[in-house]
Amino acid sequence: MANAQAGGQWYPPEWPERIRALASGELAPVTPKRAATVMLLKDTGDGPAVHMLRRRTSMAFAGGAYAYPGGGVDPRDDDRHVRWTGPSLDWWADRLGVDRAGAQAIVCAAVRETYEEAGVLLAGPAPHAVVGDTTGADWEADRAALVARELSFAEFLDRRGLVLRSDLLGAWTRWITPEFEPRRYDTWFFVAALPEGQRTRNASTEADRTVWTTPREAADGYDRGELLMMPPTIATLRQLVAYGTAAQALDAAPARDLTPVLASARLVDGEIVLSWPGHDEFTKHIPTGGAPA
């Protein structure tokens, strides 16, 4: 069970031991799996709100923490051409720092996971259209088939006669799980606006609660220790506070730096210092035989 140290920062109690094992060479880092997550925004009278879900406390990874819809890349997300509109695969490959197949897989994962976990689909019957209500029984059957991996996303789009709207996504940041974690992800974070006519719902078996909240409200809840979050979640919330509308956040996305954020652990004066480059608020000082400070 994870606990919080500063504010609502997610901090598993096994981290110090794993960090020491990594430093001594007893622990070999696991290769991170590619993943995507989407900060879904909608405008309110108080500025844009973001859709968040609370992971069930029984989850092995980040149980009880608030996060955004997202998940790992499905190997089939790049096995065939996906019906696509918006920036080209070459553009996305350059933006995300991967090859064309990797770009398709990551963008597909972002759109697919948003549909699987929030019931929101960033796709339409034509390049400048987007689907409306997706809550009918037939939509739910397809969503369940996607979750069960009985249906690939490309097959789903073909069956529905839909094109993926990559122009509705903005790549925001990239974080890689620390090397001492047993489950590691190389995650691209995207922003997107809730399409007109669609509504979110808790469609995820991994979440016990979903909320629409302004980034400032969520960050304040974290600072009071009321909301548990992993470093990339609270970091992105603080970044979103500056924007007055969802459109402003999307407009800002293309200029954002996607250099991966990866925590480092080093031994300084007899203690382990855990830090995330560019994010000093998450720095931890871990005595060689004690708990973090």
C-alpha cells in the first residue's frame, strides 16, 4: 500500500530498499513499456476542468492515486494502417521522438484508452467530424471487446467507418517510471478537449471514482494531503493552471518540450537523494537506514 510523504505525493514504502538495491547493483532495471494518457478538458465558468479517475486501492500500481485515463500500448496498435486524419504519421513520429509505427501505436493508445476508460472517443465519420453520444448498448459491446483485446482499435474503426482524429490531441509531456520500480512505463501525456455531444463516465474497472475538477482545485487537494497523486500527475496539473480555456492548452501543446522526465537516485553524504529533473518539489532525502524526509 502506497503512502504519502509531502502533500499527497504517492510514495511506496518499498522504494528506499529498492533504490539501495539498484545502487548496489543487486537490482536490474526493468525495460519500460510504452503507454499514453490523456488529460481530457472541458471549459467551465472557472476555467477548464480536467477529467480524473481514482485508481482502486487494490491496484498493484498506484492504488488509491488520482490519475488520468490511459494505459499501455496494445501490440496491435501498430500492426496495420489505422484510419487516420490530422497531422501525418511522419509529423507525429518527429513530435514524439519515435518511428512511424511507434507514433501510430502511441496515438492509438491515447485515443483507445480514453474510450475504454472514460467512454469518450476522439474519432469521427469524416476528417472534420466527431461522433456524438457513445453510450448505447452497441457502443458498449465494442468498448468491452476493446478492453478484452478481442478487437483491435484498427478493426473497431473500420467496423464503424470512423477515422482517428489525431488533430484533437496535443502532446504535452513525457515521463518514464524510475529505474527502481518493478513496473515501468514510458508514458506520453496528451491534452484533448471533450468533444461536443459526448460525456464521460467511469468505464474503467481500475477506478472506483471519477471527477471533473479544475487543475487548481486538484492541486490544492494534493497540497492539503487529501488527494494522492504520482509526481507526473500533480506536475501536469500545476502546468495546466496557467490556461484559461481548453483551446489555450491545446494551442500551447506543440511548443512543449517532450524530453523524458526520469527520476535519478544518488548517494550524497550517506543518504540517498531521489530527484526528478526540473521538478524540485519531489526531491526526497532517504537516510541509508531510514524513511524519506
